[in-house]
Amino acid sequence: MESRFRGNDGYFWEAAPGDALTETAALRSPRCLNRAELPLGTVELARYLIGKTLVREHPDGITSGRIVETEAYPPGDAAGHAFRGPTPRNRVLFLERGYAYVYMAYGISFLCNVSSEEAGVGGGVLLRALEPLEGIPLMETRRHSTRLLDLGRGPGRMAAAMAIDRGCDGIDLCARGPLWLGDEPRPRRAIGRSVRIGISREVEAPLRFYERHSPFVSGPTRLRA
DNA sequence: AGTGCGATTGACT
DNA sequence: GTCAATCGCACTA
């Protein structure tokens, strides 16, 4: 059994007992997730999406990455965009789970969420960081950087690397198309949990999930272990 | 119609 | 570590 797996940047992943990590497994084509297999509930979905694949099919080419960091914005959360009810901007958060809600933050970055509740109930999972898999040269062009660790580390950077913008708002991520969710390219590592990043309102519950020890996760070092 | 501010990033001390 | 950039949106009037 392999004891180490070499990632895209040469970083070596420690294999847990029982893992069978191979490069072949990492490079196979992902299977599109069915809506029925997405767990019910925002927090459950945020945890579930760690290790899954996000695939972007764009005229310029295909890019994909492994989701290594998410945050839950469940119903009733004052920091969530759904808190004050549906508006033209956040309408996708009120669709059934598995649709892309994309908005512009700070006039600078696009942020990508996955709707996470039943139809009519507002909730979302913010995708915060991606480990690049396919289309790395294209991501480098879009990000104006060749630093692999920075291509998808942070929600705005992730969206830029994947060319995710308002045009992706409302896309069904459970169907092959311009943007979709795939299964895991390789077994997940342990999942960590922490408070969310960049939230100034109210006291924080631990609603951020991340793949432990991944160098592609954003945030302070202590929130990556 | 005007205003305040944010689920960020990149540059800089 | 600090800080400015930048703009769509929700809220007030």
C-alpha cells in the first residue's frame, strides 16, 4: 500500500491506514453527483462537500479542483445572505439544494455558494478553497500567477481561477454543464472544523470545514491543522 | 435618490 | 501586521 501521495505541487500527503492512494485515482474523471446523494441540511452539506470535485467547462477549456474548504450559512443565520428573505440577488439560495449562488463581494471578487436546503428555505454553503487538479495552466493565466498554492486558496481566488462569475448564478451543479460537482478524486483526509472567516456579525459557531493539513486551505495556520 | 458597508484581495510597513 | 480598492445591494427617506 502506498504510504505517501504526491500532489500537484510535489507536496506529499500522508496516507491513513486503509487508504489506497495512487496518482491514477487522482486523475480519473469524476462522476457527477446526484442531488439525491447530497445530504439534507446546510451544515451537513458543508461537511460533505469537502473532498468533492468542482468542474468548470468553459470555452477556454476545462478546469477542476478538489474542494478543501467550505462554510455553512444555514437558515436563521444573521450573517447569511438569505437571512432577510428572498431578493433578486439571493433567490438561488431558496432553490432546492445543489444550485450555484454567485455574487460579487467588495466589488472585487466573485464568491460561489451551493444552495443547501429544500425549496423555499434559504441556506447556502460557501466554497472557500480549491486544490487545482485539471487545467492548471488555464488557472495560472486567469490568476496571473504560477504559484499553485495560491490559485484556489480563498473564495475570490477560487472563483477567478475557475472563471466563475454572475453568469454562473443559478446553474444546477448536479448536472453536467458549465459548472458541476463531481465525486472524490481520492479518499478524503481528516476533516477539521473551525469558526468562519471574515464574519464580523454575532458570535461564531464553528461552521467552517476544511481538509486537515491541506496546503490549499485559506485562513491562519492554526485554522488549517 | 442617497448612503453605508461587506462571506476579499493584493500591496505595502 | 495594516490598509485601500471598488461596486452591487439592501436599507432609509
